[in-house]
Amino acid sequence: MIEVDELTKVYRVPKKTPGLWGSLRAVFRRRYDEVRAVDGVSFRIDAGERVGFLGPNGAGKTTTLKMLAGLLVPTSGNVKVAGFVPSERRAAYLSRITLVMGQKQQLLWDLPPTETFELNRAVFGIDRATFRKTLDELVGLLEIGSLLDRPVRNLSLGERMKCELAAALLHRPEVLFLDEPTIGLDVTMQAVVRRFIARWNEQTGATVLLTSHYMADIAALCARVVVVSQGRVSYDGALDELVRRYAPDRRVIVQSTREPTAEELQEAAPFRLREGALEALVPSREVKDVVDRALRTLPVRDLTIEEPRLEDVIARLFEDSVAPVEREAKEPSA
């Protein structure tokens, strides 16, 4: 459904020295820096997949989504979505995709959401019967029946986002580009949006490419992730494999009925006392043996096994992917 080969986007950014003289010189002889927002990105996404598109701020995620949606023309590389070249912006293509950006809205501010829905019906040429059927389905899934006749300015952020999703899906697109759809929402509303995206994907078979800084969104929705850093793909694969690769250890924590003796601690190695509890950081393949040893040798009141936080895994990946680029930049050219 989505094919991206060596996608690159380079911006020419004006460069000016400070002061009056710098301003005058810029009028007659402007200098530019080249910024590679996206640098040779390649990936494939099959129909019906839900894929997380991750990266630190400035990594090129939103720029990539805009090129996939046809809002930006690539500097180089090839892109095809649903068999179309996005930058050509054909009507047949635009009717098959949607782009939802959490920090931008399409709803008409002073009018109720129904007005935007009617406008989108006319723009996409949806017949009245199909429009009503799809709208009823979206209203039911998103539970927005009570919001339809209220001015958008009177809706909360979460209510507006649900109406934004409804407006974006009225034409039943085959591909959903979702850029931070839960940004600024409270945890309850984030969960509502996640459940809706999952159900819509399951019911319609739509392909979903999702960016988010909330790792709970990625963990709940995406079995596969594509990670970009410095405009390049640094990882493309299963989320579980990413966790195994960058966080292979598990933390075993024991709450004891009493303070263990020195002999018990020695026999229960690698457990160490920390903040009133016994902790051990062990490879996942050794967890079972370590737990068995703890139950045999320690006065256990409670025992927990902590999985690595996805935020920590992604942060470690970002660090590893940035470091080679920084080293490459510092190395003198031959």
C-alpha cells in the first residue's frame, strides 16, 4: 500500500549575519544553508497494517507524512501510496487517504461539526445515503452524538479531536496518516482515541501510519515500528524485537518479611538491597532461575518483575542512532 524508496527532502534556509551590515548584505547577496529534513528514507507498508513512525523532534516524521499525503514535493526519491504518486495530487488519490494532525484542525471554529461534515461530503462527492451510513457509524464508535450541534469553539480538546477524526474519515479512506492524534489529551481520552483507531482499522482494513510521542499509543496500536533519526531510518521491524534488542534485561524486585541476613543475600545473588527492597537486573532468559532462587533463599513477602519502559527503549535507540551520525560529522574527509 505504501512504497518509499530513498525519499529525501532538502530545504534551503536563508543565512544572515547579525547587525545592520549583515541585513544590507543579505539584500544583495543572500547566503543559504541546506537542511536535510529527510535523508534517504525507505520502507514498505502492506495494506491493513498499523505501523508506528517514531523519532525525536526534528527527525523528519511530519515532513515525511506531508510528502506521503502530497502536501510537499520530495527533493529526490520515489513514493507510491495506493498505486499513486502523492505529489501529483490526483483527485482519485486524495479520496483514498486522510491526514490528521493533532496540532491543526479542519473543523470550522464558529460552526457545529455537522457543518464541516456536510462540507466534506460535498468536497468528496459522497452520496447522501453513504454519507448518512458512515456518519452514523462514526458517531456510534466515537460517542459524539451530543456534540454535533454545538459550536466547535465550545468543545473540549478531546471532543474536538473525536470530531476531527469523524470529519477525516467520512470518505472512508484506505490510508490514514495520523500525526500526534492524542497530543494534549488526558489519559482517558487518549485511550478512547486509541480504541477507536484500532476498531476502525479492524472493521475497514484501512492502513494506518501513526506518529506519537506517547509510547502508550504505539504499544497499544502498532506491532511494527519504523524509527527515524537525523532524517534516516535507524530501525524498521517488530516492536517486540526492538524491546529485546535494546532492553534485554528485566528488573526483579522482592519485598521481604524481614531484613535478610548476609548469608541469604550471598546465596540469593545477584539481588542487592536498594531503598528497602531487594532488586536484581537480569537477562530475560534468566528470570525464571533468579525467581526460583529468590523464593528458596529469601524471606519473600511479595515479588514483582518489571518490564522495561518503552520510553526508555526508544530513548536508547535514539542515542545509538544519533551517535554514529555525530561521529561521522566529526571525522575529517579524506
